Amino acid sequence: MEAVTVFGGGRPCLSSSSIRSSQPERTCSLSCSHKPIIRTQYRHLAAFSSNSHLFSNISSRKTLTKPHIFLPHLVASLENVEESYIMIKPDGVQRGLVGEIISRFEKKGFKLIGLKLFQCPKELAEEHYKDLSAKPFFPTLIDYITSGPVVCMAWEGVGVVASARKLIGSTNPLQAEPGTIRGDLAVQTGRNVVHGSDSPENGKREIALWFNEGEVIQWTSTLAPWLRE
Ligand code: IDP
Ligand code: MG
């Protein structure tokens, strides 16, 4: 995440310099060939007034001529901000768990940067789960993931990958701790309602696989100063 200069706030804006393509080399060999994602970055009003302690080098508003860095973003840029691909599987959609699952990530404090309802083609499911292609359950897994619409999400935050895995719980819902999504909402591995990336590298890979150009949005949350000091 890059530091964003937001002193004085401003209307959401989009400029060529605010568009970036930050995807890794594509590993997808699908004929549907997803294009590299161009992320759209919006800037929003700062959560704090200009004389807040969160702004640096402000001695007097009258003498201020240059914009200053909003410290939470500067701090975040120095930390390891990750992205995780989270997907509500067809059983989660059919059972009306979409709001419940999204809510858990929102309440935790991560930032939603991509969201869509999507009917997954077989080729994409196979690419996503290619590491499991030798498993005996692979064909039924592909049937399951393509059996109805899924909700694709990209979430951003420091430590989001490991934290999301904790929120989701063990692969087998009967072994998942109460309080986790799978522990609370599912009973069988083959119907475990949600997917979460297992590493920051796979987070980037999977977001690039499931989202197209313009579908991942970089935006500034006004809650940021209330979530991280
Ligand atoms: P994860 O989703 O917790 O990361 P993985 O081992 O990566 O678990 O498996 C991917 C998905 O494959 C699981 O979430 C589950 O839907 C399915 N799966 C894994 N093991 C089995 C199994 O033994 N039987 C049926 N489906 C399985
Ligand atoms: Mg996995």
C-alpha cells in the first residue's frame, strides 16, 4: 500500500498516476485469459481535521503550503499489507450466509477491495484448485464449486491472510473451533462454505485469477485511524 497524501481531503478522484497495475506474473493458462488487474485508487476525505495530531509538521495552518502525509497510511505502507482471496462457496450462497460471512471480515477490521457474485466456469475452478488435481475428491470438488454462484472477495490488511484462515477455521468443519465460520456454520469438508488463500503469494495469485481489470479498488477507509494506531 502506498502512502496517500490526503491533507485537506478532497473529492474521490482518479488520475492516470493513481492507476497502477500491481499483479504478479500471471500463471493462469486459461483461454479466458484474465487481463492484468488495473487497480483503481480513490482518495476520500481524511477522518481527522487538519490540526489533528495525525498530521506531521503542522505548525500553523496559515504557513502550510504543502500537503502532508496521513500517518496511518504511512505506517501501513511500512508494514506488510497483504491481500487475501476469500470466496463464499455455492453452499454458502444457497444457504443465505453471504451477509453473515462478509460481516465477520468487516467486523474484524479488514478492508474489502473486491466483491462480486460469479458463476465459476469449470476451467477456472480447475486452475484455482490445480494443486489438488491428484486428489480423489478433485472431480467432486470441481462439481461443487461450479454448482452455483460464488461470491468472490478480495480483502486487504496487515496479516490478513493468516487471520482470515483463523476466522474461517479448519478445513473439516467438525474440527473447526466454535466461533470460526466453518465451526459455526458447516458440518462437512465437502460443504465448508468458504475459501481463504493460504499464503500472501497465493492471495495475489488468486485475486489475479478471479478478478478482471478494474474490479479491485484501492480506496482509503476513514476507519483506518480507529483500527491501527
Ligand atoms: P482449505 O480450503 O481449508 O484450504 P484444502 O486442503 O486446500 O483446504 O482443500 C480445498 C478444498 O477442497 C476444501 O476447502 C474442501 O472444499 C475440499 N476438500 C479438501 N479435502 C477434502 C476431502 O477429503 N473430501 C472432499 N473435499 C475436500
Ligand atoms: Mg487451501
